Amino acid sequence: MDFRDILSTGNKRKLKLVELLYYKRDGLPSDQLLSELNCSLPILLEDVRIINERLGYFHIDKYKGLYRLTMKDRVSIGNLYADMLIRSQEFQIIEQLLYEECDNITSLAERLYLSVSNTQRYLKKVKYTLEKAGMYLQYRPLRIEGKESVIRHFYYRYFIEKQNAFENILPMLKDYQFNAIEQFVVEFIEENNLYKKYIFQKRLIYTIYVSLWRIKNRHAYPPSELRKTGFVVPAKPYYDALSKTAYELFRIRMTDEIMQDCMWLVYADAVVFSNEHRKLALSDNLLYQDLYAKHYELAESFNELSGGKMSKQRLINMASVLSNDYYLYDQAGSFISILRRSRDTFLEMTAIMYQKPIERVSNIVQDFVDKYKMYREKDFIMNYIYLLLTAEVDSLQMLVEQDQTIRLLLLSDLTPTEESFLAKHIRRIVHGNFDISYFENVVDRKHGMYEEMFQYDGLITTGSVEGIPDDFPVIVMDPYVTPKALVVIQNLVNDLSLEKELGKKIE
């Protein structure tokens, strides 16, 4: 689940409007937008006006009947989500609940310059949405309670989406305090030979920040779930700098136990960052052992589906990626995202050309979650599909190569060199197990030509065709490759592959 329900109806509509136009750069007509947004034309026009005035980096224009989105250079859709989080009074309340500096609704209303009645109304929406994600709003004093890992993970996701650039945005931290946390993380990664990835570094920084607030407000991570040994603590200067920040801002005196609580993501094996860490987790963490074994089984199923080309190490890496992403979640709980649903969008865009491979992966995931009766929610299944496809860089090519070979005939009025150039580009960009042959025979008029064509599964031609049966697949394209033609050819390959697979099953 995501937290879009917290937004007002108007903000949800504006968010969806920008998203629709962002992913459809050719533009959309009014009637389609009105249908998608379920609103009237005056409301759409007012939303466009507000977006153009409020979001300096996005602008919506109407040209020749189509609404189009233009953006400033070096701006991404992430700026939209950050702006929504910053402006939303509902999310401002959620952020204040982390700090726990307002004991009651009246003080919270004063802090955010809201009326008490509006604050009560927003809190009800927040309370309901939090409960769906397994977190619970308490009123006296105002705070969030529930499973500590879920709450901390939720706030990590919140701050990640709130930032609109590579710069880190963590409220109330001075530069030298942020640097102290960052240097501690950098040294911890170096000393323990963890993966040197920017996103892992950032995640640990944000983890420490959120954890310090939770510890300050007496929400400790369960000590029984944390390792006491197994990792090297950074040298004294880095430890002391972190200790200084913890005391200055949070009034927390740093101890080894507090440090492990701050770094719970590592010390609880919630995210395994190296081969050594994986061996450690598999040696004594029963929960990790169970999840890893099951996810290794899913990796093997994916490998079998894609032709069995993955090595042992690649299977281990895939199982680790899956385990890292799922360890934090209750197996009967809800998947958590804030506003951004980039993984859903990735699958929607990929399905345009790879619907059949994605359906196959979806089937093994559904079988997997049904078998173990865990992570059966729709968003969990979507996330599994995304991770399986992206954890193996050649996944889509490996999947489509398992299809029976599709034989396509290229018939054109181009020169041999032009024809070869066209075929090469189609082979390079369209994925699937297919061959392209050239029409090179001398035939007896159309009858002989048609007999030759029907030896193939489909025809690609740069000219018009007549007299061919309607059920014989034909693609008429320009004498050059266009994105539209590639999508049509990819869909033809997908459809013909599915037909052959179904025919084989019937036999």
C-alpha cells in the first residue's frame, strides 16, 4: 500500500495529472484526462493553473487539443513527490509525530499554524492509513507505536521521497552534525567491507537519524534482535563525533548498545550488506535462515523459467536481494511506500513489450506466495516481479529466449544493404527467439509469392499488401525503424510465441 490516501482529493488529483502527462510525453486530450481523473473540465483547468503557478519546474500547456508536460532541465518526477510531501499538511503532521515535541492536538495545531478542528480531521486520516500499514497513533501523548522496524523503515521511506536532489534533507541537523553521521557510516562500511554503494550509505545515514529520534523518545529497538558482536566499530574520532551529535541534538549519551540500536539495520540482519554478513546471518539468525532458504527457492524457479543460465553465485545474490527487501515486513502485513510507485510504473512500461515474460514471472511468484502463505498482498507480488526482473540484468532476454523460434519474412522494395540495415536494427532492439529472413526467390507472380510467405509465421513489409488472408500476421512499416514499429513488432513476436506455446500444450 502507499500513503496517497492521506492526501486531500485535490492533491491526489494533481499528483495523478502530472504523472499521467509525465509518462505520456506526446500529450493527452481533455476527454481522456477527465475520464482518468474523474473530474469536470473547470476543475481540470484550475488544477493546470495551480500546477503551473506552484511547481516552478513543471509546466502544462495545451497545444492542438493535447495537454503536454514540459520540465526544466535536470528535473525528475521525484521533485513532484518531494513537493507534495513538503506542502501536505497531513505529511507535516506525520513528520511531527516522529519528533514527539507536541503532547496534544492543541500544541500540534499551534506548531503547524492550523486550527484545532482541521488538525483533528487530518489526524483521523493519518490514524486510519497508519493502521493499514501496521502502525498505531496514540493521542496522549501524540506518538506512533507498533513494530519498531516497520516504523523506522516507514520514516526512512518518507525522508527519501522528501528529498528532491542528491543532497540529504534531514531536519534540525547542522552541517557538521550531518557530516559526523556520514563519516561514521563511511568508516563503518570501510571497516566491515560492506558494499560500497551510494544508496546503502544514504540508507544507513537516514537510519541513524530516525533511530536517534526514536531512542530519544524511549522507543528502543528490541535488544534481543540485535547482534552484540560481528562488526568492527569505527575508530575513536568517528565514534566521538557521532557521540557529540547524539548528545547535542538528542541528549543521548552514546554507548555500544545505543550505537547498535542506531545501526539496527545491520545489527538485526535486516539488510545484509556483504558476503561475510550473509554467512554470519545464516549461521545463527533463524528468521533470516528461513527467509533466505525460501527466497533461494524462488530464485531457482526464476532460473529454471529463464533457461537455467544463472550461476550459483548469481542465485545467491538474487536470494540476498529478495531477502533484504522483505525482511522488514510482516509476512501477513502490508507493503509500504509513500507516494512514489516507480516499480509499478516500471512493470507497466515493460509490459508494453514484454507482457508474456512478465506474466510467466507473475505465475511463479503467485505459486510461491500461495505455497508459503506469506506476502500475498498485491503490492508484495508486484515487488517480487520487479526484483526478479531487475536483479538479473539479462532477465528479459533470457526469458524470451525460451520461446519457440518465430520465423518472420522481410519483404521490401529496398536495396539489399538497406534491407540488411533494417533487419539488423529490428534484431538488436526487439527481444525474443525469432529469425528474420529476406525474400530472395524468383516466383511465379503473386501466387508463388504468397506460397513463399505462408512458409513463415509472419510478414514484415515496407509496401502495401493485398490478397493475403486476414488471419495471416502482417506488419506494414516505413523503410526505417520507428519506436511505434518496434512496439508493434515486439507485440507480434510475443503473440506468435504465445500461440506456439498454447499449440504445443494442446498437442
